[in-house]
Amino acid sequence: MLARLLLPLALALAAPSPAPFATPAEGFRMVLLSDFNGPYGATTYPAPLARVMGRVVNEWRPDLLVSAGDVVAGQKLSLTDAARRAMWAAFDRDVAAPLRNAGIPAAFAVGNHDGSSARRPDGSFTFRADRDALAAYWAARPPTLDLVERSRFPFEYTFVFRGVFFVILDASSNRVDRAWLERQLSSPEARGAAMRIVVGHLPLYGVSTERDNAGDTLLGAEDLRALMERYGVLAYVSGHHAAYYPGRRGKLNVLATGGVGGRDYVGTRGTARSTVTVADVDTRAGVVRLRTFDAATGAEVDVNTLPSRLNGVNGSVERVPELR
């Protein structure tokens, strides 16, 4: 009996460790982790997040973490200011502090549950209290990033990281400031970068069944795509739909980062999974190579098992194996 109990343990100990990740010779590694908030007002996170954060700081050890938003569970008017502070304290405890302690810089876009930019008919922010709580949190804990444009931080900002120009766009509702985006992409820092990447919460095109509508995608998607193509943006990275999909439309890569608590793909039932992505950015080759993992099981996701095309609102996107 004892031998039978010990055999699985012995086999596990003898099994080879997964092959280590190799950082590009010219470039860096980043982890993409979005949409991991719980129900409204939650101060704890879904169980897979702790396992993901363990891999981030102990195994993958990225040079940068990027999130397309929804890191706390706001967007409910009845929440008190104390509840909002408690949510951000939980985020700091479970996500931001482990990253700081590991020396991993991070950039977070604003999600609709973090501080929605939706407005009332009079032009005021519907969720002003959420945005105030978000601003207070980040004012006390500014990121260790080389910020270029910071006048709208933490809602919108830009930074350069090892030759890549990042735009963090406030896409926490379906309207974005197109003029501000164009000013950033036309800046000397953007033009001089090896790559340009834009990160925002809502996607350009529908990815998941439950979110395939105009309110959950950006208005003027084709105009925004044309703008990013004109300035040579490699990829628009989004969240919100909680369905991982590396896609392309026209000359622009559109990467949906997925989330912890996934949703079915447009037109394909039973495909929901929680995900986190390790992205190796090779600035010399001009490519971002992706490895994505099931956040619940830890298993790597085979990109070839994803739908070859998604036909969602605003237009269809084709699956790509990497971003180039």
C-alpha cells in the first residue's frame, strides 16, 4: 500500500522540468495579464490568480508586465469609498506588491471596472468615485517606467521600454480620444522606436459571444485601425472580452489578452478558459512570440486549436501565430 502511494510522488519528482524560456538577444519578455477581478466589491481574487502570480515572479520572471485592465471590481454606484479603498488594497497585496518585491515594472490600462470613462448626459463621469479611487492609488504608487506623456496619468500615458513605445489608452468605455492617440503616435519618441504597441481595455472587434456588441467594442473601430496602421503600430492589445485571441485585420495585429474567468469565442460555444500570456519581444526581428497558458491548469494553449477566424461586431479577424 505504501509503495503504491509513494509511486506517483516518485514519478513526479523524476519528471523533467519544463524547458526554460529564452529571452530574445535583443528585446525583452513581458507577461500579459488582464481581467482578473471578482464580483462587484470583491477584495479577494479567483484562485487561479495566485498560481499565475507565483509563476510570474518565480518562473517566468518577465522584464515587464502589461495589463489591459479590470484589476478591481468596481462600476457599481452603491459601493462606498471605503469599499473602493479595500479593493485597491487587495490589488496591492495580491498583485502590485509581489511585482514590486520582485523588481518587475508594470503598466496597467484602465478597465471599466477600475474606473469607467462612461459619461452622463451632462458630460460628467458616471463613475467619478471609481476614477478618483484609481487616481489616488496610483498617485501614491507611481510606476517605475520611463514615462514620456504623463499629463493624464494614470488614465492615459506613454512610455518607452527597451526600444518599444507603449501607448496606454483610456478605452474603459466605447469612446476614446482619437486626437490624443494620434498626438502620441506622431511624437518623436514613437517615430524613433523599434516598435509601437497600443494597450486599451475594450477591443476594436468582437471576440467573445457575451460581449459581441457595440457597447463592448470601440466606436469607429475601422478609423482607429487605419490610424494605427498609418503610424506603424504593431498591435492593439485589449481586454474586456476575456477570451484570448491573437488576431489580425488588415495590417494591424489585434491581441485579445483573455482573463481569469474566460468567455466563449464568438460563434463557438464551450471554448471558455482562463489565460495568461508570456510574450517574448524580439526588437531586432520585429516580432512578438506568444506562449499562452491556461490559468487554471497551467497547461500551455495550442494556438492552432483556436478558431481560425472570428466574425464579430465591427469586422472579422484572422488568427495569427505571432505578432509581426
